[in-house]
Amino acid sequence: MSILSPVLGENTRAAFRASLADGSLKAAVLPVGATEQHNEHLAMHHDCRSVETIALRACRELFPAVVMCPTVAVGVSGHWMDHPGTLSLSPGTFTSVVFDVLDSLRSAGLYKVLIVNGHGGNRRPLLESLNDFNSRPGMHVECCSYWEAYPQDFIRVHVESGECPGHAAEFETSFALAEFPENVHFTAGPYPEAEIKIRDPRRAADDRRFFANARLATAEKGRLYVGEAVKYIVSRLHSLLQD
């Protein structure tokens, strides 16, 4: 008996138990994102929506061998706290949450896990903790950020601004236009200089540039970016399953 759905939470305990027992379920994907500011025009759950979109499509391609865990929806976003609405965990708390999810999978008998990251602030804590994640007997945990799918040649040709992923700029806005356009809220107004108080001058300059570069976004670009990311995650999962 295989799992009923590639989404872990949509399965019954009976189906999950049986799929582990007969060996048809072999690995899990754990998406990790953030709930944080995405400039003036993108919804703050963009990182969660984007990484979950990619992870779920990859799991569907490998169904029933792979199941997708619930997305860790709050990440390491302390650098964005100038913007009200941003939520953040400390790096230690974030990696502890991830570790506990991995330990839950291990206790069930699922030892192969690919962590798919959708937020830049999570990357370093995850990589620094990878040895710890693999410290439990039998565990085989790998980690990647989905934008690792794009080599420099691809970016030169397909990202006009040259910035990938950027933050709510051309790349991420294109993704949203392709997959969840209801999350894109462009207005005709200029950058609201008087309303935005960013203490770090470099981040302030980036914020203005990303606001401008978001206008380069198109749904057509977004569909290309999504397709390449899904292929990359599928290839990572194939390698994980074969090890």
C-alpha cells in the first residue's frame, strides 16, 4: 500500500505506516521558508509559497517514493526587522525546530530527507548544522536552496537585472506572477522614501533597487524559473534515493 498523497498531512496514519512497512515510501522533503517583508508589492509569505510550490511538484513526480512535510514557515529574518510584519526565529531556535522535525521522521523509520530552502537567511544555519542533522544513526540528510538550480549562464540570459534571487525583485516577482499572481500588488506610486526607515545603508540601497527591478518581472520568466527549479530538486531527490 502506498501513501495516499505526496503531502504528508493528507495521509492517514494507516497509509503512512503501510508504505513504510512495504518500502514504497523512501524519503521526505522538508521545505523551509520565511514570513517576512517582500518590499512594497509582494505578500510576506512569498518564500513559503515558492519553496512549497517547487517541493510539491518534485514530490508529485516521484510519488509514492517521496512525501513532503509541512513547510517551516518562520525562518531566520532578523535582518528584516526594520519592516513591521516580519517574523523571525534565532538561528538556534530555527535549527532546533528543523532537528526536531527530522527526529520525528527518524522515529517513524524515514531516514532520507532533503531540506529545500526558500529563504537566504536560513542558508548558513542549515549548512552549519548539517553534520548535526546527520549525527543520528541511519540519517541521511541533504540540504539545498532552490535557486542553486540556476547556473551563471542561465542568469545572464534569463534574468535581465542579473540578480538571482534578489529580494522581491525581478526573479521573485516573476515567480509570483507565474504561480500566485494574487500575491503581487503593484501600484503606480513611486518608492515611498519618507515612509521607509532602514538603518543599514546598504540594505536601504538594495531595497530601492529591488523595488525598481521588480518591474522587469513577467509571468513567462517565472514559469521558466519554476520549471528549472523543479527539475533541479527532482535530480537531487533521485540522487538521495539512490544512495
